[in-house]
Amino acid sequence: MIDFSVDAIPRPVSFLIRKLEGANHLVYVVGGAVRDICLKRPVTDWDLCTSASVDALLEIFRNESRFSPGHGTMVIVMEGHSYEITTFRGAAKTLASDLSKRDLTINAMALDPSTGEIIDPHHGRRDLQNRILRAVINPEDRFREDPLRLLRTVRLAAQLDFAIHQKTKEAIPALARLLSGVARERIREELMKILMVPKPSKDFNTLITLGLLKEFLPELLEGRLKRQNRYHRFTILKHVLETVDNVKATPVLRLTALLHDVAKPRVRVKEKGTWRFKGHEKASAKLGEKIMKRLKFSKQMIAEVTHLIRSHLIGYNPRWTDAAVRRFIKRVGADHMENLLAFRRADILAHGIQNGNQDILFELDQRIQQQLASSPPIQRSDLAIDGNDIMSVTGLSPGPAVGRILNQLNSIVLEHPQWNQKEKLMEILKTDGVLGL
């Protein structure tokens, strides 16, 4: 039976298939590509499995850009895309043995590229129709072969909005501890994919119920069942997950939402019958940094997320002067302002009460946009003079004193942006108040 038009296979994939078949090896399209074909979704990842050995793959693709991550796998890089080729798994080294070693039935199908037939020995298409994730043959065996599959199963359930089959789900809690042996980078990638679904809170609750979250992000569980105060309707953990659901699905914003109150349970104290969380933004930024380092996030991502967490208690009120707004922009950074305000909108909404803070935040946003539209001198680099000008007037040599004077001038023009002219700043520079630095 023809299930798929082989003409729809991308040119680079067809090239790889022809090379393998030309060397008298069997080759099939497998994994997520076949699943997405059955779901009539765009295919983004084309993976192949083959009867060729690793040594044969090295010879066949000796002239191609490639690398080997191990485990009988070779990755070919062509036209800016990566294509994974894996030797048949299982003791028999056949297509049947390979499919029997795959994680879920919906991923245990193969496409014959010569006929377009979809080979489905474990009834993956039936499970797709029923929106079920079912481990192949024996869940315990599949999860032990690669414990990341425990997390991947929840991630696929989140992305596809499928249910996990009862027998498969029952096997997970007893094996959750095996995640401790999985590379942190692999766990991070699955975590980020879960965070990018439209409403991740449901899936985080699944991670909690199945005992998976405590294996790689136990700090988050400290907020479970922890009540807050009259400004919050929800417990700490529920508030965090509501914030994640409410914020725009970008990696920076979703991570910021996930970790913004992670240290709240550790600073939680009751004063006069009310729970207080003094300094929780700084404590959460510090703990968030520790967590992100453990999960091998990039230095840039860690810096951006922790900066937003550290800055998220704005404390704005309408009595702020325009200079105060400019000082706030300087402290947070104009480049971070859009993300901070987007996160705070989600954070306030997740309080679960109507208190007018959304209107106040909107007002601040408007005032920030007005200030930025006038291109005020926010940073030292915006000053109409530089260190050379200071040294020419003062006779100072390069050093900290020049920097301190620049900082003082920056503070002055934040209050009086119209003074950011070279003549005016040179005049100020010659006064005792600045030279006395």
C-alpha cells in the first residue's frame, strides 16, 4: 500500500538514501518524520536507519561534512541542516529489531523510501488516532535503555496534547531516579521544549505527579502548598506556573517566569500574622543562577534571566518624576525593558486578584516609551563629552577618577537631559563640585 509520495522527500535526504542504497544497504526513514507524516504535519527532522555499519557509513560519506555523537549514529550536515543516520538497533540488526527498541509506538514506524509504504509493527498509527503515547512492548525496558525517555514522554504529551497510556505512566515513578544519570544538557533541552508549549502548567503538574521534577529541579517544589499573603490568591508554586502560562512563549521570558520566585520559600517569614518575602528577588536571582548553571545554560541566557529576576520588583508609583523614570531605564537597561514589562504583566496577572497594578504598569510603560522616544542621555556613552575631554580640562591621567567624573556627569544629565551639550558639560566640569571627585 502506498502511504506517502516519495517525491515529497527533500533533495538532501534523497541524496543520502541513494548513497546508502547504491552501496547495497537497506535504508528507511524513521522517528519523528514518519510520525509527522501520519499526522499531516510539516516534517522538520528527517532521520534514517540503515543496515550499514558505522565503518561502512564512514566510508560511504567520507566526502560529506559529518560528525558522530556515538551509539551507532552519524550526523550529516548538508545545506545548513543536520540529518541523523543510525545503524539498525537490537541484537538482530534488522529493521524489526530496530523498531522494537524505539521509545514509543508513534515513533516506532518506518517509511520505505522506494515504495512510500509505512511499516508499523507496533500499531503506532492506531495510537496516533487515539492520541495515546504508549511505550514499545515493555515500558521499563525502554526507559532503562535511555532514561531521558521518561522526560521525553511527558514532553511529547505536552507538544501533541496526547495522553500517556496507563501502563506506560505507571512505569515512570519507580524509574524517575534514573534521570540523575542523564547529561544535564539533554535534560535542559527537554525542559525548554516543555516550557515552549502554550500552557506548560499542566505538564509541570504531570512532572510533579510522576516524580520527575524533583530529579532535576527540586527547588521549584519548595513552593508547593506554601501560602502567600493578601496580594496573592495562589500558593507560591501555583503562582509561578500561572505566570509561566501567562507570559509570551520565548525562552528568556518563560525561564524568567519559572524561576522568578524560586527562593521565596527560603526567605518566607511571618510578621504580625502576614507572610513576608524580603529580598526574594535577589535570592531568587542567585538561586536561579545556580540552577541554570547546573543545567548548562549559556552564560548569556543566565545573565539575561537573572537580571530580569533581580529587577522584577519595580516599585513604581505615579509620583515618579521623569528623571526617576530615566534612572529606572538606566538601572534596568533599555534593551531589557520590553522583556521586563512583559514578564511583570504576566506576574501581576498571576496574582489572581484585581488590584489596579496592571493599570499602573501600563502607565509606566507609556512613560518609558515617551522617554526613549526623546533619546535622552541614559548611559555614560550617551554623554556629549568623553574621557579625553575630561583629561584635557583636568590634567588627570587615565584611571578611576576619570570614570567617577563621567558617572557624576551622567547623573547630572539624567536629571537635566537638556544640559547634555559639550559646552555646558565642560562648564560643569570646571566647577568644584565635579573636580572635587
